[in-house]
Amino acid sequence: MSAEPGKGALAFGAGDSIYVPAHGTNAEDVDYQLGGAHPGGFPPKAEIPLDDMLAVLEQFLRTNQRPTGVEWVAAY
């Protein structure tokens, strides 16, 4: 499955666990081009509206910690 326009994907790793947004919309794995070079797979529920993804990314860049602007659930 490919990324949909107007959406982004988030996943957060902590230890051996991967977390995704609780309100993620993709039911299957989704591929994104990472850095414009290589495809990267994201698990189900990782895809969210682009505005939400950018807000969470901005918070992560400011704090260097798992963002609190989204509710996280275990991906696996």
C-alpha cells in the first residue's frame, strides 16, 4: 500500500516496542520514501493527517522525547 496525499506516518520506538498513533487510519502496512531515497515501511495505524504528523514532529524536535500531542498504542 502506498501513502495517501495529505497524510504522513508516525512510529516511535522504545526498547523492543514500536508505537503508532491510536487514531491512525491505515489498516495495512504502508510504504513511504524516506529522505527521498529508500522506501520505508510503517505498520498499521501509523498514517495520520499531515497537519497532525507535522505538529507531533515539531514537538519531538523541540523536546527529543516521545510526543504527547498524540495518543500512542503498541503496533505489535
